[in-house]
Amino acid sequence: MPVNLSAIPELPQDEAFAITADFRADDHPRKVSLGAGVYRDEHSKPWILPSVKEAKRRLHATPALDHEYLPIQGSEPFLTAAQELILGQRGVAERGPVVSIQTISGTGANHLAAAFLAQNLKPKHVFISDPTWSNHHLVWQVAAPGVMQKTYPYYLPTSRSLDFDGMVSTLELTAVENDVVILHACAHNPTGIDPSRDQWRTLAELVKRKKVFALFDSAYQGFATGDVDADAWAVRHFQQTLFGTETTSPRPQGMGIAQSFAKNFGLYGERVGAFHLVLPPRAPSSGALSQLLRLVRAEMSNAPLFGSRIVALILSDRELKTMWKEDLQTMSGRIKRMRSILRHEIERHAEVGDWSHLENQIGMFSYTGLSEEHVARLKDVHHIYLMRNGRASLSGVTEENAKYVADAIAEVMRYYAGG
């Protein structure tokens, strides 16, 4: 039967981008965007990090600056700096080979990981947290359609807390050797809830014992707490647990990291990212590298240049790196302050109950507990935009609009409670 291209079904718009488009089209003077996963300053404006401004100034003042193609693998100075940022100096120097490829931000890193693992590790399942960043499911559907997607419990709505027992139980009972489990390195999207260090230790031992492949999605290092080392703790602990000691049992296959520099450098449109494949000590890496290069060549040939130059310069220059860490404190500190202010303003309405989860969560996002009905009324009546599942980007909250947002939340909760 001939193919009729005019009969191709239309797919729904991506929710996150649709919300942004709706917000931009809204001309209401008090509209508030709590949907977009981008940092905004105290005036709800885009913020270029001072460290990034200075790096750009230095780069543009470089006479020999050119626009040549990068190698397929990417920028070597960038990849070296990216490895050390997430794994630490010891993790790079002492714990086995790391194969790194520059990617189109975190989405590209996740896509490359999915395609590579599907072709070479051949997992039966990929386990994805419920809930998760919506693109995880789409990436694996497109890049690895032969791998069955499964979810593991992550969130307990009744207590607005981590369902750690459900998470561990599901992986224990259903994960098999060579399966992939996607873990959020810090500032879990969308819940803002991370495992404790003791819980991370339990998960690392489970991954090692079950011989599953841990794929970390690291999009918020430094942005979550303001401390780049604290935000990388889980990744480094897994590397130490899996590869830090000799063992007589079969070696793990490895672990992976999809690393984004959008949030923590404010380089959203520059699309700077990396995929790191961490292999066991003394494992050959040439085969894995050749397969990754093949995938990149077919997908995009090589990554963009300018954003990676900015990151590499900042991370290799002591003065700029100090400035960048101050910028991280500025961003993470403002988000923490907005969490506190918004909670206080909401709890002024006694009937809405306890909103301590706003301050217990971490990072850019909050899983508010608002229903799809609440979210629809916030948009239609109050011109406040957030994801249907109740995920709010708290960078859109300011001292100026916090009371308005809080009053609106209280109103929709009263409305659907019959009040």
C-alpha cells in the first residue's frame, strides 16, 4: 500500500514549550511563568552570569579565535574540565577509563546514551522514575525503541516525600543484569526530592549486586545547593562503590553520566553537554569510543563550539571559576529564599494546611501537590502558568509576585474544596 504523507497524524505539542508559548501570548499585566525551567532574576528577567560575561569578553578579545569544526568527540579542553567537574580529580585520575563525548546539552547526552546502550549493552529494560523529566521517556522511545520502559516508584503524594521503599523493592524484584536505571544526580526533576546519602549508599550496593547499569542525569550540579562537590556526591560515590576496589566477582559493565551545562552556567541556548561512559579499571575503551563516534557522526558530526569554549575557560581559570561559584550561590540562594517566602505567604491562609514541602525540596522545581484542575484554574483565572502535574519552576517567583501567587493558590484550593 502506498504511503500517504498527507495522512500523517498530528502529535500533541510538547507541554513545556506550549506553556511558554501560551505565557508569551498572554497580555495580562500580572501573569507569572512557573513553567519554564530557566533561571530568572528578582525582576523575572533572564540573567547572564557575570562569570559568563567575563569569559565571553575574553574570548572575543582573542585575536586567534576561529570558527573551525570541532573533532567528532568534541572540545578536548571542555571534556577534560567536564570530567573533573562531575567526577572530581581523584575520580578521573584513579578509577578507570572515562570515555567522554561532547553533546547537544543534556538531551543530546541522554539520547546518545540510550542509542549506545541499546546497541552495545542490549538491556532488556530501562527503569525511569515515576515521575521524571518528561523527555526521558521520549528519548528512549525514539533512540532505543527496542528497550522496554519500566517505571520505579519515586514520590509518595500523601507525605510529599520520597518513596524509597517502593523504589528499592521494584528494582530488587524486576531489574535484571544489564538493565539500565536512570537516576537524577541531584535536584530531582520534577519533585525536588533527593535520596539521603545513606539511601544513595543502599542504591549503589543494589546496582553493584544486581549488575545493572546506572545512568545519571546531571543537570543541576552547583545549582541545587550552590556547592558543586555536594551536588556530585552521589555520582562519585557510585563510581567508588562500583570501581574503587578490586573484586573477584564479575566486574560491572560501567556507569554513565548525561551532563548538562544549561542551568548551572545559564547557557540554555548554547546547548553545551557531555556524555561520560565510566568503565572498570583496565577495561579497554577504544571499542566504546569508536561506537560513540559512529553515532555522533551520523547524528550531528560534531557539537557546537562557542558554549564549550565558555565552560572550558571558566573551569580552567582560577579567577573565573571563583566568580562562577559565586554565581551559583546567587542563583541557588535566591531560589531557597523564594521557597521560604512563598511558603510563608501560602500558609497565611490557614485553610490550605502545611506547605513545608516547599522548603524541604531542593533545586529549581517544586512538586507542589496541586492537581490538574488547580493548575487549569491558576492559568484561566489568575494567569499563572505551570505544568499540569503541579510542577512549578520557582525561579518565576519574586518578592514582588510571591503574595499574588500564594493568594491565587489558596483561592483555587478553596474553590475545589467547595469553599
